[in-house]
Amino acid sequence: MTEPQVAELIAHLGDRLVLDPETVAAFSRDSSRAEPQGAARAVVLAASTADVSAALAWAHRHGVPVSVRGAGTGLSGGAIAYPRGLIVSLERMNRIIAIDAGNRLADIEPGVITADLDQAARAHGLFFPPDPASARTSTVGGNIATNAGGLRCVSHGVTTDAVAALEVVLADGRVLRTGARTRKNTTGYDLTSLFVGSEGTLGVITGATVRLKPVAPGTPRTFRASFDDIEDAGRAVTTIVGSAAQPEVLELIDRASVEIIESFQPSGLPLPGAALLVGQTTGLDAAARAETILQLCREHGADDTEIADSDALLEARRLANPALTARGLRVSCDVAVPISELAAVFRGIDEIAARHGRQVSTVAHAGDGNLHPSVQAGETPEEYRAAEAVIDDITRLALSLRGTITGEHGIGSVKQHELPWQLDEVALDTQRAIKAALDPTGILTPGRAI
């Protein structure tokens, strides 16, 4: 990136192009354990689709690598800046353009905070179904780019299920619009789904039309059940998910994680023998369904159960990631397994932890089989390598149980070495061909995701 090239970009963007090294550094990483390999040259504080288009067209002409950043809450290293590269930040594009209550849609810019969209929708008797644990800080654009999951996946699916249409800036600066406002749309290829979960490798999302749902009537009920055996908790989840008493949320926190959360910020979580199952039911029959779920838990060995009206248990669950990180459990993954394999994966994780002599704490979106094991590691390269070896074994375990290497965080840079464990050469070649067709000069988030 030469000085004349920088001057050319300044002519397009003015003070929205920032060169100050300290400011650039603040936008150079995400919440993962990945580290930038060198200093980026500049950050674009985009205020419009036109800004993003100008930045990408410029990068395409000059062969400058581009990293894309929302709020920086990603855990896979996908937003880490490139040496001498350009960072495109979307956090200023944070308008909720419209809530279309009649069609249950919202038109938004990518920098809208997830919880803010949910709150705005609730003013219309609606809500935004995607609910990652980082909802108060993550952006909707980032959720779309990684196809984020969250607490409500068991009942409402992942982010792609809530995306109706997108505005995307392609690598050469052209603007693509996908999807429609209708419930049905079979016109051409499903380009919307192609960009959801593409992790900034195919284009930069600058606008979205997302689906909303009506808020269920009645008072939600939150429930908890304590288990002395984590495998029993896994079997209980399998039974619950297969029953008629469907929860809105169904989360699992192991004993070690409960202890860490409570020491980080006391929230009243009871200390279980091995694992705590927490969840929520909604609708006019919420109380009855919560009691049915707890009865199923008791039949699988739960010895302490409770139903409450508050969201305190779920709020405590949202503290898991910052609490575990603060305690030194910095190396984590987000494998997923079929629901029927939950007991087996919990047993396998315990065996792996014992074999490596490392503490592993697990929280899980148990209702959809998505687990977040975290491994304790000191702040040295040797410690990180040892913890990564534990994560690799857990990932192989998930694959042996017909699972996946990532359920919601994406591949980024952290999980790239695991891709061949799950995808064969035909699958990888197909994805690389798509990447080459849409980004022939390879400037968009190069060397990540695929």
C-alpha cells in the first residue's frame, strides 16, 4: 500500500479513512485467541454502502487484503487484520431502517446490535429470533456473516432461518441484492444463503432484511434441574427434545463452569453435582410444559429442580464466556453432535480431559447439540499448544459421533487446520471455485474460512 494509493483512497473516503496506528490497532483483532501477524495500514469507518464499495474497488485494483469487522465479538479469528492490509469496519452502519410489522420484517444496516433489534421489534409485539450469548454486543451483520446460533436455536433455528434478503458489496465493488420480502422465492440460485455464513470471504454485507416472529402470549417460565452425572443430563436432553414439551431455550452448564460463573459475578446459580440444565418455556402453557420437562429430568436422575418467572438463570448463562476467559480457560471450540450423542460426547470429553491432565469446562446449547468446551491454558505458546491439542481431540470426538467441527462460530483462522477432517477434496474444491469466481484477486478475508 503506497502513499499515492493511500491518497487515492482518501480522495474517496475523506476522514472515514483512518491511518492513526493506535486507532487501526484497536480494530485489528476480534475476541478469539488469534493474533494479528502484523500491523494493518488503515481502517475504513464505513458510513454507507458507497463507502464499502469504494474501499473494495480500490483494494481489488491494488491487490490489498481486506479484513471485515463488526463489533469484534467473533471467536474464530475471522476478523483479524492483515499486515499492511485494509480493515473495513461496519460498526457505524447501525441504523434500523424500518420495522415492517405487517410482513414481520426488519430492514437494517449490518452494525445494528442484536439485542437492540430485538428490543425494537418487541415494541411491535414481535422479536428477532437469533439470540447469541453475545446479543448485547454482537452485530446482526456479524451474526449473518458467521451464521450465528445462540440460546433460542432449539426452537427457532440459526441466523440463516431469519434472513430474507441481503445487500452485499462484492470484491470488485459492485453491489449485489439477493432474496425477496416474500415468504416464498425460488427465483434463481439461493444467493442469500450463499452469503450467510461466508465469513466475509465472498462479499461484505451492508444491508439485510430479516424475519421477525410474534412474541408468545403469557408469562415465560425459566426452569433448572441439577444432575450428579453429566451423562444423565445428556440423556435427559435427548428425551426432552424428542417430547411434545418443546422448550424455547435449553442450556447445560457443567459444575466447573457454574463455580467459575458464580465467582466471576454471583447470580444465584445453585452448584450441581455434575451439571445444571437451564431453560425456558413460552406461551400460555409455559408453566405446564416447564413442569413436564422437569419431570422428564427427574426421571433421568435430576435431584434438585425449580421453576421461576425471572430470566436470572439465562442471564447467568450469558456470563459463561467472559467468566471462563477471566479464569484462564481461553482455548475453546464449538463442536456440535446429534442430540442422541450428547451423553457419549460428555463422557468422551471427561476422558480426554483426564488423559491430557487439563481442566475442561463445558457449557452447551444442549437443545441443539452445540457444545462449547473450554480448556485452561497459561499465557505462553507452550500452554496454548497443549490446550489446542485437547481441543483437537474433542473435535475429532465430535466428528466420530457424526458431528461437526463448528456449530455457530465459523472457521475463521482458528479452525482452518480442521477443515479436511470434515470436508473431502470435492467439497473443498467446490467452495474454492465459488471463492475464485466472486473474488478472483483474493482480497476478501484471504486464507480463512475455506
